[in-house]
Amino acid sequence: MNVYVPDGYEQFSCLMGACRHSCCKGWEIDIDDSSLQVYQALEGPLGERIRKSIDTDGENPCFRLQAGDRCPFLREDGLCDMILEGGEGLLCQICADHPRYRNFYSGRVEMGLGLCCEGAGRMLLSRQAPAAWHLFEGEETKEDLTEEERDFLCWRGEMIALIQRRDLPLFQRVNRIIPEEEQDHLWDYLPLLMGLEHMEDAWPDLLSDLQRHPRDWQGAALPEWLEIPLEQLLSYLFYRHLPGALWDGREEGRIRYCLLMLQLIGALCARHAAQGEMDFSRLVEFCRLYSGEMEYSDENIDCVLDALE
């Protein structure tokens, strides 16, 4: 099985204590079977502490979160007691994988870094070279892909190549994918987005602010420095979300979803630029919130896809 990753993937590292939004709080941390067996057999004070922190009453064993929905091993300085005392090899699969995501094909796996991670977002959105992907594991041989998968990869490659046409302004490239008069308009979908399940109050607050101040973002020109970061964002969205069309057949719907999310992040940027508050860190934060609220909820994505049909 060949594994493909985005350029720069090998350079990614956790921000640890420097991260402003730790992934070790606010999330349910399920424990996979293999890790559970290791924890049950682990000797010494650390093993005893781990076992006392496991909740087995639910459908899946998980760590019992502390006040503020914090992992029991998250220290005040943002570091992890489990890593410090036992090494990264003790992490359960969900912690070891985060913020990675995977899309599976017959003969390949595509892996990437999710924007819900501040460190991954900074790395991805700050790249100046057009997004590209390379073989990470496996051999440069003909893969065992179905004809449908080969056709899909060719089609998606054409979509990404089009949005990387830097001789054109970004939104002219978008208009070549779907003509402007046929595109969806964010204003029509704000009520839906505001009504979806959310994890952080900051997200519906941002959406509500857009609804109250449409003049600041509807038709507003974005700062020029955002051209490349937003291109990187759209490349990421296409790479991550279009493969789902192989299973649900929603090729156009998934393109429209990606363009709507680009429009949403662009609107947030325009609104805050109008207030004189827009910078790169704020862009990373908008993308982090988007990813956590949408990309970690199949139900939320499906609601938007249904509305786009």
C-alpha cells in the first residue's frame, strides 16, 4: 500500500506547550484496543495512574476528562505527563495520529495534516510554493487502483492545477471551476451554519457577526497577502474532501462545499480587515475553528452537502 503526504509533512511537529489551543482538552479521547492492552499490563505508578484515568462505562473506553474537559495527563504548562514519564510510544492511536487524517483507495492511502491543529495550519497556510504531494511509504510502481479511482485522481488533479494558476487572481480561478452566476452565496447558508452543532462558542459568534455586518464582507476586496494562503486552503479542501465523492457520488456537491468554505473564511477575513484586525494568526485561527467545527463532524458536513444539492 502506497502512502502519499503533502510536501512539508515530515517537518511537522507539535507546538506542545506553545500551542494556544491544546488538542488535549475539549475532545473525547477514545482508547483503541491495542493501547488498552498495553495500559492494562503496564507496571509501576504510571500504569496505575493510567488505569485509574480510564472510563469503561461507555460504548468505547476513554480517558476520564478533568475540569475544563482536560485530559488527565495534560499539565498546566501544556505538556503531557504520559509522554514525559513513558515516552510517545505509550500514546493511544487517536493521540499519536492527531492531527492526521486519511483517505483510503484500493492501492493507496492519502494522509494529511488537519487545520484543526494550530501548528499544522501555520505550516500549511504559510507555504509559498503551490501545494504538492509525494510518496511517503511504498514503491514507485503502478498502483492497484480501480478505473474509477484513476479517473477521479486525474479529475481532482485538474481541479487543483486550475486553482494554482497564479497568472490569474484566485477568485477568477474559482469562477473557471463554477461560473460566478452559478455559485452558492454564503449569505444564504449562514442560518444553516449557525444552526449546526458546535464545539466552541467562538464559532457561532463569528458567524453571527457576519450576519450582522454584511456590508463589511459582501463584495469586499481582500488584502493582497491573502491570495496564496487562500489558494493553499482551497488546495487542502480539494485534497481532503473531494475523495468522498468516490463513495457518495457527490462530485459537484463536494466542490461546492469546498468553495463555500473558502467563501466563508474569505468573508471572515474581509470582515476583520474592515476592522483593521486582520493578520496571519487570525487566518490560522479562523481555519482552526472551521476544521474543528466541520471536519470533525460528519453530520455537519452532510447537512451542508444536503443543502447544496
